[in-house]
Amino acid sequence: MDILSVLLILSCLFLLGSSRLHVAIRVVAAQGFLLGILPVVRSMPDITAGIWILSVSTIVSKGLVLPWLMRVCLRNSEIRREIEPFVGFGASLLCGTGLLALAVWVTIRMRLTQSEAPAVLMISSFFLVFVGLFIMVTRRKAITQSLAYLVLENGVYGVGVGMSLDFPFVVELGILLDVFVGVFLMGNLLFHLDLEFEHMDVDKLTELSDLSESAATAGEENA
Amino acid sequence: MLLPLIILVPTAAGIASYLIRSNPLRRALWFGAAATHLVLSALAATSSPAEPLGTWIGLDALSAIFLVLTSTLFVGATIYGFGYLNREPVAPQPDSEDGSLIKNEPEPVFTGGILLLLATMSLAIVSRHLALQWVAIEATTLASAPLIYFHRTRRSLEAAWKYLILCSVGIAVALLGIFFILMAMQGEHRDLTLAALLQQAGTLNHKWLSTAFIFILVGYGTKMGLAPLHTWLPDAHSEAPSPVSALLSGALLNCAFLGILRMQQVCAAAGMARFGGDLLVLFGLLSMGIAGVFILRQTDYKRMLAYSSVEHMGILAIGVGLGGIGLFGSFLHAVNHSVVKAMLFLTAGNLMARFHTKDTAKIQGACRALPISGVLWVAGFLAITGSPPFGTFISEFTILRATIEQERWIVTGLYSLFLVVVFVGMSAIVLKMALGKSQESPTREPWTTVLAPLVFAGIATLLGVYLPGPLLDKLNLAAQLLGGPVQ
């Protein structure tokens, strides 16, 4: 399990430092596989049928179908790389180490009170959550945002497994289904975003903002 | 047996809607499902038996209010929806706002989506298992995102994207909060049903519970439209088709509110009502303030309504946060706000169909051009800003009384100030639109598009002069659930 957790951390650092989108998709797919194995490893040696079903459906959805969908979106658009993020890749990596420290701090705080959760897994899961949020706010491409959402959800899932919270099986499947449909819808919208705006830059989605409107009128008045 | 049907009927009808080709048949099914849902909800609300411990779905006074309310709004939106869809062009046509092409989604997608939205909202309301409720609230986001994108314009696409991303992230944060509730439970038997949580509320670890509350408040608060996490709301509610906007503002925001209320209920049972309450008051005041500022300089009347929803969500949060009679006021206000806001959004749809613009500056003399909708628009403005004789006056005043009784003068001052700001802001916009001369001659409006707003206006007025006994009982019981005074 420690190996899995370390691999999760490494995959995040890789995401932070890489500009090539199809590599990023592959990394997120790998995370899906790792998370799929996680509950099986966690509950060894007595593994119920429910855990197997959950594990397989996690691998199929997060490891295979959603990454495939993202690749289709990527192929339809002309984008290959994430260019000019709001925070550069080197700086992102640096922030990543900061986030890792934050994850360690949160985990230590948690262990002070009560917890039988394995420390490394908790650290890596919180790291996933933080990296997901970080990527979401610092990158321009809409497709990266949906990848970041997947990373965030993976992190939340990891926290759940780490705390060995046995939700009822139906609820677990419901959560998985929600995430699946959510990303699927995002993929669908991405396709239209590409058609309508001929790009997928999120910072150009400003037609509706009240703030930018006022900024524009203020600019005119000044001129 | 009633409750599973309440979820299954709209689900089945929604799935069938995607498959039925014939428009009249599909609309008949839509109406049938809506009417059945209303009857079932009313039956379930009046006959709610005591829940055995550990049930996953069930009704208490609080959820009964929200369920009947949601169902009523849905029937209104359904009837309005027929007129709306008749008006909507089938062939692509340029958008009046920015000239991009409107290529409406096919009607089955609309009908199916709106029925699935009803199903997921019902599940969110009746679930008494916090994680199941989470699944349902996230599912409402997914069911409603395609509805926001109905017109398939750039603007609606942008709105749908922001809605999907922000709400999904928010709700993911809420899931972390739910994990933390489990951490707060001591002992081997960890059960997230509301009954179990309330039973062992005394033994919950306060530190974990407060962490959980913050996460859930931020998460569901995003979905409920509490500032500063409301940024998606004006976009989504203004770009969605009007019957959908009515449901989003009137019904869906309440579902997220209920998620926070359940958490506050657990906190109150654990003796932490004040902790959660203070946070709710803070977020509530912030929402009212921000909404007031943006309403003052608004040029788009649907966005104005959306910001008004942010304001009213703030009022609800303040009422619950204060506790005492504020709880009663808050739940009554939820009912009033939903009815009035749904009516306003439906009326706004009528204005838009007549004038082909959302720009307030381009509309004059609505009362002359649209005799019914114009008058409803002014009446709705008076109702939403809390003027007598409408029900909102009573509920807003009850919350004001709660601030005075508790001698929280800063809250009293800011609350009244923001109410006045919103009143001034909205009156400037609405009166200019409604009054004045219009070049256009009066038109007859089809009954489908005015029936629902008229009925809602009637309910809003009725609630101002007379509270029906059963509703009063439910409101009192609901307030007691969260530690309100026994009457």
C-alpha cells in the first residue's frame, strides 16, 4: 500500500511539471488504476464480492473510459500542450512540494486526535486533493480543468479508503456513478466549447461576468 | 411505499421521454408524471408515519415542506413549459443578445432532463442518509447542466461549464466533510443515517464535527449560492430557459440548503448550534451584501433575479443561524421565496418572448404591452422585496424580530440596510420596465404562459394574510427539529 501511495504522489508531481496534455491524461488514467487496486489491498485478506465489483468498476471508469473520452476530446481539438499557465511549470513543482508539506501537516494533525488510517496513504490522498484544486485554478485549458476535477475526486476517494470508511455498497457505487457522469458531461461540453469558441481557454469565458463588464466600461470612461 | 414511488415515477418518465418520438405523447407523459408526483407528495406529507431507526429515506416535517414545495413548482413549470416549447423555434435562429446561433437541444432531451432533475431533487429531499443525500445533490447538478445548455449558444455553454465545474468541486469538498462526520463518531458502529447521528449526537467529537460542518457549509454553500461561492449562479440562472430557471432558483437551491440544514440539525443536537449558527449568519450577511451591490448596477433583468436569489439564500442562512424564532421565519421564507421567485422567472420568460431582450434599458411600458405579465412583474417585485401584503413580508419581519430579540444589533442593522439596498435597486429597474409608454400594442397572452405565474402570485398573497393550519404545524415542527422553541 505504501508503494501505491508513493506512486500516487509521484504521479501528481509529474502532472504539475508536465505541459503535454496526452501525457497528463495517461498519468490520470494510471491514478485510476492505482485507486482501483487500493481497496483490494486495503482490505486484504478478506475481500468481499462488493469490494471486487467496486475495484473493477473504478478501474474501468477512471482508468479506461474517462481517459479515453478525454483523449477523444483532445484529438478533436488542436491542442497538444498546456501553454502559458498562470503559474509556470517550475513554480508549480515548487508549489507542489509546499502542498505536499501541507498534506503531511494535515495528516499529522489528524493522527493527533484519532485515526487508524495509514499515514502515507492519507498524505498522498490529501496531496491529490490539493493538487487537483491547484491545477484547477492555475491552468488555462478547459480540458485540464476536467482532468484536475478527476484528480480531486481521486484524492477524496483515497481519503475515504484510507479512513476505511465502509459506506454501504450502493452509496459507493452512487458516488462513482456521479463522478463518472460528471466527467462524461464535461467531456461533452468540452466538445462544444471547442466548436463554439474555437479554443478551450477558460480565461476567455468572460462574456457573462459582471466584473469584467464593469472593468471594460471603467476602461472606456478613463479613455 | 409512497416515497420510492416519488423518486421512481419521474425517473421512469424521464427515461421514457428520451425514447418517445411524438411530441404530444411526451408532453402528456410529462404532465402526468408531474401531477402524479404532486399527489404522491401531498399524500406522503400528510400521512408521514414515524420512521424506524436506520431508514435511508423518509419524511419529517422539514423535508415534507420542501417536497410539496418542489412538486408544486414543478407542476407550474410543466404547464408553463408547454407554452414555452411552443414558442421556441425549432430551426436555428440568431440570438438577440450577441448574434450567435440558437440551436435548441431536441425536445426529448429537455423533457427527459427536467424529469430527471425532479427525480434527483426528490431523492435529495427524502434521503435520511447523509452520503445518499450527497449522491443525490451531485446528481441534481448533473441532471440540470444539460438543461442550462438548452439553447446551445456560447453564453449558455459558458454558463453550463462554470456551473458544472464549480458545483462539482464544491460538492467534492462536501464529501470530505461527510468523511469527517464519520471521524467524529466514536466506537465501532459508524452509521450515517440521520437517526443514528442524532441518537449519538452527545458522544460526537466536537473538533471533528466542527471541521465537518465547515467543509459541508463550503461545499453545499457553493451549490446553494452563498457568497463568495455564488459566482456561477447569476450565469446559470440567467442563461437557462425560463421554466428551468424557475426550478433552479425555487427548488434546487432549497435542496442544497436542506443539506446544510441536516448538518446544522446534527450540530444542534450535539450542542454546537451556536458554532454553526454564527458561520451561517456571517455567510448570510455576506451574500445579502454582495447581492445588493450587484443588483444596484444590473442591466440584465434575469441576472437581477439571480442575484436576488443569492440575497434570499443569505436571508435563509441568517434565519437558521440565529435560531429561535428565526428558524420558523427562515423556513416560511423558503416557501415564500420559492413561490415568488418561480413566478418572477416565468414572468421574465414572458417579457423575453415579447421584447426579445434581457437588457433592462430596452424595455418600457411592459404593463401596456403585456397586460397580465406586466402587472405580475410589478407584483412580483413588491413580493420579493418583502412588501406587505405578501408572505415574504411576514417571514422577513420574523427574522428581523429574531435579531432584535437576541440583541444582535449589528446583524439587525446590516440585515435591514441590505434589504433597503435591494429594494431601491430593484425598484429602479422594475418600475422603469413596467411603466412608461410602449410603442407596442397590447397582445393577448396564451393561457399556458400566464396560468402558473398567476397561481403562484395568488399563493404568495394568500401566505401573507393567512397561514393554513397544516403548513403552520409543519413549520413549527421543522423549527423544533433544529432546536427551535416549542409552541
